[in-house]
Amino acid sequence: MPVAKKKTVSPEDSPLIGQLKAAIRESGISLNELAKRSGVHNSQLSRFVRGEHDLSLSAAEKLMVYFDLKVMPGKPAQPAKP
């Protein structure tokens, strides 16, 4: 019986990761200050922003609460075709 391949989403394709990184960049505050305010460790933020490591679910949740971001059900929007 053939095994179905799991669909994986690369970090570059994840709307949530992109939204979190954009919120961090656009906040204008240092990662040290964001760590203090959000409760996510500075080293974890730094590795995430540099693309070296993913965030844990609890860290992503803390950032979403801090930035007042929401997860919406449904299919992500497709990029506009040129």
C-alpha cells in the first residue's frame, strides 16, 4: 500500500512566520526590549529573526498576544499573479 506524502510548509511559505517577523521588524523596538515585554527569551527571538530556528508554539503565542495578532481559519490568500 503506497504511503501518502505529508504536505509540509517551509518557513518561507508560512503566513504566520512572515506576519510575526514583520511585526517584530515594524515595531521599532530592540529584541532585548521585546523579550522583556513579551516574555520570549532574547536568544530565541534573535535566532528566529535570523531564520536559524523556529519559535515554539508558546513563544509564538506570546508574540501574537503582545502584537495583538489573530489567527484566522481558512485558506491563506494566494499572491497576486503578475
